[in-house]
Amino acid sequence: MSHLTISARKQGEYQSDDGASAPKQPRLKFGKSAEDTDKKGASRRLKDVEICVPIVYGTIAFYLGRKASESQSHKWTVYVRGATNEDLGVVIKRVVFQLHPSFNNPTRVVESPPFELSECGWGEFEIAISLFFHSDVCDKQVDLYHHLKLYPEDESGPQSTKKPVVMESYNEIVFPDPSENFLARVLNHPAVIVPRLPAGFNLPDPVPIENLHEREKGDTKDHPHSQWFMNFSEADELLKLAAARQQVQAHIIKLRRQLSMMDGLPQLSKPPTGYEFT
């Protein structure tokens, strides 16, 4: 199987501050491939159409307190979730997490949403996360890398057992020229961004995902740690931009007033001895 390796670790890791919002980063876009169109039984590809799937991947770590053993000082969870906590199972078939070799069975495969796993430990390390998609979505995998963070940036005081350390990254996976089956399945799904289709455009009935009825609830809206997840919503970003613009405008007004006051002062034709104006 061909695969596309993408590392967004250096571009998009943000530490949570009580559910704060974080900036977004560039998209992960698959190249157009003609392989799928040659497969027997493959549904028709829709040219010049793109489907976008916003995802968030990261870790949340809780300090277990002084009574915990040194080797089991933290309980942490690594996950891949929808940016708005919607179910990603309509797009992602399975996720493989590659842990540190010191763990038993370091290669962990999660076959259904929610795509996450929890462990206990004491050390920080890099986790490789591989996303595999349903056959009508894409035959390539996406490889992501995330650094497990257990300790807060401010280590001046004792670590809290109530407030976790959260590190998350945001990305948008873009699928160009999607199959009709894929588009029909995600057309009204809240986790997927689908372009507006022309009037009168007809799609086939969506093909159900295998064993869908056996899957657990895949969204993370009621996740026990959802209160700590970071907010990557567009509305929140717009509010922050508006607030920042107001601060900049207020600062400009203040500087203009200071300049106008300086313009009203008498000008010295010659600087006093011992002083220089720069």
C-alpha cells in the first residue's frame, strides 16, 4: 500500500489553557490518483470536488499525586477526534498508535471510534499516529507524530492532580476528486466539510459502513475529558480577531493623542548641552 507521510508536529502543537482556542495550520492534501478509477466496481470520481475533514490529535495527561509510584506517576490518553467532537468513523477505518518500545505491545490498533487509548507512565516520548481510511475514501495512509507531554510549562509549583496537561494539534485532511459513494455518505455529516453541489446533481444511495451497528458511539461530545479539549471553531477565532482589532485600534488612538500633544510643545532650536535627540 502506498502511503503519504506528513509530520505537522513542529507546526501545530498547542498547550491548552482551560479550553482556550488555538490557531489553525495548513491542510494535508492528498495528490490526485488515477489508481482507484481503474479498480473494478469503484464508484465514479467527481472531478474538481474536494472534501475536507478537520481533525484534532493530541494527548491529555493527569498527574496521579504523590501516592502514585514513580513509574506510574501519570495517566494519559492519546486520541484522534473531530475538530467539533463529531464522529470520524465515516471517514477513518482504524488508527494505529506506536508507543515507546518500553510498553507492552507498543503497536496499538484501534478499529473503531472513538480512536483513543489510555496508559500510565512517567516519561515523555513521541507517539506515531497512522490513520487508515475506508476503501471508498482513500487507499493511502496519513502518518502523524505527536509528543506526549506530562508536565506543564510552568514547573515552579507542585503539579496539580485536577488540571491536566493537554497538547493538541489541528489539521484538515483534504480529499480531491472523491468517489460518489464517499460523498453520498458524508454529504450531511457534521464532521465533514462538503462543497455546495449544483442544483439537480444526483448521488447514489450511500453505502453503509461494514459492522456500523456494532460500533460504539463515535463522537466525543460527552467525552469525560471534553471540558479540557481545545476550541478550534471558526466563530471563536473570529471573536478573538475582532477583540485583537479593537485593541490595536485603541492603541493607535492612544499613540495619535500622544503625537498630537508632542506636536503642540515648543520646539527647541538647539538641544541642551550634554543631551542628544535621536
